[in-house]
Amino acid sequence: MTTSNYKKMFTQLKSKPTIMKKYIKHNTPLNRGQGRSSKKCRRCGRTAAHISKYGIRLCRQCFRGVAQSLGFRKYN
């Protein structure tokens, strides 16, 4: 369940506090400590093709645009 769907139900459950507690307990999205969804690009938020070496934390597409300003050189 996405975060936006999770919070949409709050308006309907405001008048029912016990059901609201149960809903929050069972439907809150998990905080990911490891795995693919915990590593995101700083610029665009993409999780695929992630470069985390040297603490860069960018996807490869964003890295191509920013590489020269970071001091990387392209060798042919």
C-alpha cells in the first residue's frame, strides 16, 4: 500500500478512534532498513541503477549529468 492511499483513510476514520488505531497498526508502511527500496537517488528518487560508491547516492542517469561538476572525467 502506498503512503498516499494509507493517509486517505484518515478522514473517514476520524470519528471512529478504536478502528483508527487498528488501521494504523496494521496498514502503516514499513521503514526499510536494507534492500533496494532503501537506496534512492538524491535528485530524482529512482531506486534502479543506483551508484552509492564514494557516497554519491545518485542513479546512473543523474550521475551522467552531474559527473563533470563532481570532478569525474570521461576517458575514451
